[in-house]
Amino acid sequence: MDQLSDLYTSINRRGRAALLNGQAEIDNYLQPGVIDGRRGLTLLAHLPVHVGRNIGFCLQEVAATAPGQYYYPGKNMHITVIDLLAGKSDFHLDRQDFERYRQVLGKIIGTTPEIHFQLKGLIVSPGALMVKGYYSSELEQLRQQIRQQLPQFGLTVEERYPTYSGHVTVARFRQPFSAPANFLRVVNENKELAFGSFTLRSLDLVVHDWYNQQIDQRATLPLGQ
């Protein structure tokens, strides 16, 4: 997992520099009164309750240094397996097309062994706080199969970029930091904190909003044994 560790180190380096230089990326969709109509189709994994709870305890300490940012509730935290149709305000996917994705993905996922995960440590990007995720090889194999096989059935894969990370986004920035050094100090103190290990036995195909607050369509697809 050296490549994954290098990715997280790079993200964190850029994030720390951005915050310290007053260049945090502010999410305007999280401003008061803004209605976010963006929707997309995503294959994801929700976290076990105990792992979300462990992250939540840590976020209480982080939030004390920057209470104005947006922190994900445990039930909304997730691991993105792959973005299938990009989130946008004019998104539309009828039930028939959703069912086509469900059927094809169900066959692919059903032949994929269970995926093992470990969540450990905080990092910061220019626009978000993340938990590092480390995973077994089955996840990358599944992603490659989806990219290769869905187009053979006339189904689109609109990744913004090929997903390699296994992180969980746990906070987004909705205002500039008044004391970024204090925030980054707590992040650094928890850079190796273990949040839990678990095995994924199913994945969720969802039409949802950008922050996973609202799920409009959902199908749970079991992994193979």
C-alpha cells in the first residue's frame, strides 16, 4: 500500500499548505440558505456504526478548534467505491436505467470477494478533512472490472478521475479559518489514530446528493464469499 500512503501524504501536504496560506477551498453549497440540487449515481460503502462513532468522538476535538466548518454525521460517512454518473443539478436517472445499473453491477459485485478495510488517521486536503482508508486488493480489482465491463452493456462510467483512494471525507470547509494552525495541530496529533477495521460484505448503489444527506434511490448489492 505504498502508493496509497504516498497519495495520502501528498494530499495532506497540499492541504496543510493551503490552510496555512489562507487558501482553503470554501464549499459555497454549504452556505446558509443555499439549496443544493445536485444528484449523482455512486457505488459506495457505508461505515459500521462503531467506526462512525469512533470518528465522531475524534471530530468533537477537531470541531472545538474550528466550529464553523461542516462535519459529517456518522450515518452520512461513506467510502466511495466509484462515481458512476457525476453529480450535477440537472441530473436525471429513471427507475429503468437505475435497474440496468443494479443488474449489471450486481453480477460483477457478486463474484467479488469480501473487502477488508482499516481506517486510520486524519489528513487534510485544501477543501476537506479526511480519514485515511487502507483496503485489500479486492477493491481495486472490482473498480477495474466495473470500468471495463459497464461500457460493454452500454452503461456510462463518468469518473471525474480514476478513483484509487479509500478515504472517508468527514468534514468540508464552509468558511475561512481564523486559526488554521490550531486546527492542523489537532489533525496532526491524530494522524495515526486507529478508528477500526472491518469487512465489507455488501455495497450500496445510490442516487444521492453531494454530501450523502439524502438518498433518492438505493440498492444493496452483496459481495461474494
